[in-house]
Amino acid sequence: MTIRVVIADDQAMVRTGFGLILAAEEDIEVVAEAADGAEAVELARRHRPDVVLMDIRMPRLDGLEALRLLTRPGVVDPPRVVVVTTFDDDVYVRRALRGGAYGFLLKDAGPTLLVEAVRAAASGEALISPSITISLLRGLTAEPGPEPGPGADPLSEREREVVALVARGATNAEVAAALTIGVGTVKTHLTNVQRKWGARNRVEIAARAWETGLARRDGPSAGV
């Protein structure tokens, strides 16, 4: 299945560069390009892409507000938004992830990571530039808080193990290997966690795990 992508960035050279990178992939098609956030929202509604690559600082409507409009409750088949920017300020990153972004990349992350982020978002997973992943999530809480006890948290013990590994950056395959379970089972656990926690994606799951202290629990290691 072809992944349909809209690129939103106020710099024409960036749009062209991203377009060339993605056009080289057989399973990705760039269906539209936007020069500002308002145009990004309009084109996304018109073309119904699978993924939107969204810059943050753009005229008329910034990327964070465009993200909010595209992913707010009630939107039918919202696209998966991957924020791509030169700014790695924690405030931007947190607002993007809280707003429902399926990834956060710095523009210098490189072509390979860009393609991986698009594919990950299209499959319902999330990818964040390695340079900011763990430091960002750890920064979500200034003081390590106590991990919720079994009576205060709706997750099963296995779900808690899965969440802890995901929060430390493990892929589904790495979680499966660490816990000796199937990848399909990992996906089922994450679906259940999303439902129980009201999370929109695995990034929100990871963020909550760091905030509650669950990510710091001892357990199987996935080498991350």
C-alpha cells in the first residue's frame, strides 16, 4: 500500500528536498506541498493523506495549531502528523507530542530517519529523533514520582512491562524479544494500554510512563 504524504514547510528548498527523498521510495507518494499551516490543513482535508510532515514555525498558522486542527476530537480519519523542525526546544516538543504528533524529527536527522518516521507513523507507531528521545521524556517530570500501585493503575503486570520498555525507546520487535512474546501480542497490549489510559499513540504512552515513574521500573532490558 502506498503511503500518501503532505509536506508542510515555509521553505521551498526544504519541501523540495523532502520531496526528492520520499519520491525515491516505492511505497511513498507526496500528494501535496504546503507553504504555511493554514494551507497544510486545507490540503490535508482535501487529499486525505496518511502522513503530514509538519514544520513548527510557519506563517498564517504555525505547525502546532495546524496539528491541533488536524487531530482534534471529531476529525474523521485524521492524518498521522510527524513534526520536522530545526528547533529542539522542549516546549515545542512537548506541545507537539501532547497535540497528537506521531513523531518529532530535527531537520538534520538525515534521509533514512525521515523515511523511517513516515513509515512508522503510517503503521501507527511513532519515531522521535534519537538525540532528544530519552532526555525529553525524562524531563517530563522534575522529580521521580512513585510508580502507581496495582490498585491505582488499570494496567496488568505484562502491560506495565511493555510500557516500561516502550518508554525507553524499544521498538515492538525489541519489546517482543525482551519479553519472549510475539510482536502481535505487543501490539495488542499497546492497544489495550491506549484504551485504558486514553492515549492517542505510543508517544503519549511513553510520556505518561516517564511522568508516573513506570519507565524507571526494573525489568527486562531491550538494549535501549
